[in-house]
Amino acid sequence: MATIGCVKEATRILGDKWTPQLLRFFVNEETVRFCQLQDLTEGINPRTLSARLDSLEKEGIIEKVSHSDSSRCEYRLTQKGTELTPILRDMQAWSEQYASA
């Protein structure tokens, strides 16, 4: 039963349409800006992107980094978020093997 609860919690955090797609961009980049994420994730509404980033920040998966010398901010993975990297890579490998089948 504990396993089901764990999967349920992970799905609550990561199970929407956009979150895994957004997180994959953090795997290869140290920091990512909002506009980069919007460009890379074609079709996402800016309000949806903002909501997903806020949610990931509240969950402690990413953190927002503001720069004092400009109005720009960037996002980066926290340690908790970095620990998702193997899961995202496994999802990518699984998709490459079976998505076109």
C-alpha cells in the first residue's frame, strides 16, 4: 500500500501535461529563463507556464533566482529537483523505445 501512496504523490506533483516537459529543459541547463521555457515548450500558455513554475517552486523542485542588476529572473533545479533527473532520463529512453511502436 505504501508504494501506491508514493506513486500517487509523485503523480500529483509531476502528472500534468506540462511539468515533465518543462523539467526536461532543466536537465541540460543550469538555469532557464521564463521566455526560454515558453519558446522551447511550444503551445504552452504563459499563464499555464507561470502556474507550473510556481507549483514546482512551492514543491521545492525549482528555485527562482532574481538578478539585482536587471528585472530578469531565472529558474534552476534544487537538490530535490536534480534527483528527478534519472526518472526523466528513464522516461525519455522509454519514449524513444516505445512511442513510435
